Amino acid sequence: MVNLREDEFGVYTDETAGKSIPVKRFTWENENKLSVQVITYGATIISIKFPDKDGIIEDVVTGFSNLTGYRNAENPYFGATIGRVANRIAFGKFDCLGTVVEVSKNAEPHQLHGGFVGFDKVIWEHFVDSNKLILSYHSADLEEGFPGSVVTHARFELTSKNEFVIEFKATSTKPTYINLTSHSYFNLAGHSKGAAELYKHMVCINADRITEVGDDGIPTGQLLPVAGTVFDFQQLKILGDAIGRLPDRDGFDHNFCIKVGAGKRDHIARVYHPGSERTLDVYSNQPGVQFYTANNFPEDPGADKDDKSEVKTLAGKDGNYYKHGAFCLETQNWPDAANHKNFPKAITRPGETYYHYVAYKFFVKDCKCSEFSF
């Protein structure tokens, strides 16, 4: 049995249009005490609460307690739906069937996550069908520089099997670049438990290659095998140990190329937290997943730091978030795919439907290193 209820999560004031719009919040809860909350601002997941092996319920995604936090410029896309194009577009331009299209550059000299006002910063229309929530957004022709009038629908559903399912569909009046994703940050110990618990997580990703990137995070076009490297998560690996093996110890922010055929609803990843025994499985039809370990969160100043005046903070739901305090598994097409002929198809034409399926399955399992691999 799954219940879905609706209330409000603040008011969005549109200064340009001179009007205020209530932001709706939708809350699912199933018989297993798994609950999920989504708001119409940015089609954003703001909470996922789930009991551990002892029945203790924790919120396992980072976020803010009010709408002001989500509208703050420092919000690192917590839980948002990202579009039109997730990840980076090199130098703010892409090849659209032989025509070079220039888009906005909100991460000079590149574009990141859809531009200055991406899908994460708008109010989505809503419709409820039983326990399913459908959010819709119309992106006008040339919004952030992208050609085509695009209509996007995002369907959210929680099941009795502890699966939270998202389906994105989009159509365009002109050929255009579309690559959506859901940008939740997870910490299975609890959203505020920080890096100390995140390092204990065990990660397994169904990928045998990554897309090589330069210092600016832009793909070079080369694919690198993961076997025998720090990027090999084909068997469960302790995350803290893996980060410690990175040359700069900065963390992961890489696109992993899924081994099995794109288009199927494949098992993409498993993440397990030994202390709570909470486990997350991710399934998707996308050819890639961006594994990110919150490297750009502020450094934890530590209890012994005397001068607190210059300490940067990221204030979350009930405390500050710090570097490596959470991880993302952003199912996606490979980054900057429109600019690389050897990458998967990136352009959606009129008459075609962009379709992206992702499901997050939560359960409690004592999963030893040797018990699971891809």
C-alpha cells in the first residue's frame, strides 16, 4: 500500500512576471516506512527516509528545509531534475546535425547543467494519477540558446517494493540536444553524517570504461578501461580506500560507461553502508552514470580550527554539509556527447521521443565484499 499526499512548500515569486506561485510538495509513504518527497520547483527530490537494520529511520538525501535554500545560488543542484542538458557542453557550443549551436555559458567557458536557468530553477506543472506524480515543463525555443520548443514530462512513483521510479520523456519541434538526469546526493548513513560515514560505503558500478576528461572536466573523446585502476568498481569497493588511491585524493567526478546494452533497464550500480546495512540499487536505460563524491562541498574546518571567519559553509536541513559528505549516481548520456561522433546519439529530432528511465531500489542487506559484483 502506497499513500501520496500533497501540501505546500513555500511560495515562488517570479519577479519578471510579477506574480507569486505556490510550490507544491508531494509525499509518498509505503508500508515499509520508506517515504519520498518531491517539490514542483525544479522537479526536485527533497527527502528520502528509510529505516536501517534496527528500524531507525534516517533521511538519506541532502537538501534544505525551505524553498529559500533551494533558490540560493549556492545550491549544488540538490535533488533537482537537470535539463535540457546535464553535465558540461564544451565551450558552450555543440554540433546539431552539422550546424553549430551556441548556448549560454554559466560555467565559463563552458555550459553546465542547462545554463543559467535550467530545468532545476523553474516551476513545473503538476498532475496526479493515483500514486503517480507527473510534472511537466515547456522549454521555449532558444531558451538558454537551445533550438526547439521542448515539452518534458517527468513521472515519479514509489512502489510497495521500495522502488522509486522516474521516467523522463521529451519531444522537440526542432532537432536539439537533450540529456536529462536526477541529481540527488545520497549518504546511506543519513544525510548529515558526513565524510566519516561516506568513506565506509561500499560501491559497485556496472562499467568497464570511463570517458577521459581534461583538467576542465570536458571529455577528450577517449575511453579508458577501468580494469586494474582506481576506477574499477566492478566489485564492491570501500569508497574511502578508493578516494585515498586517487592521485589528488580530491574525489570522483567521472562518467562511467555502462557495460551492457543501452536501451534496457540495466542494473547500473549498488551502494552499501555496512553500519546501517542500508543498500541502494540503481537501474536505468542510460549508457552512462556520473559518479560524484561532493568534491566541491566546503572543506570541513575541523574542531581545532581557531579562525572561523573565512570558513565557507553549506547549510543543509539540520547542519552544515562538507566535502565528501554525499555521493551522486547521475544516470545520463555520456557528457558532451553531441560533440563526439564516437559517443552515443545525443540529438532528438522532431517526431522522436527522448526517454530516460531510472529506478532507485532501497533495502537492508548484510552484503559482504565477495557477495556481489558485476
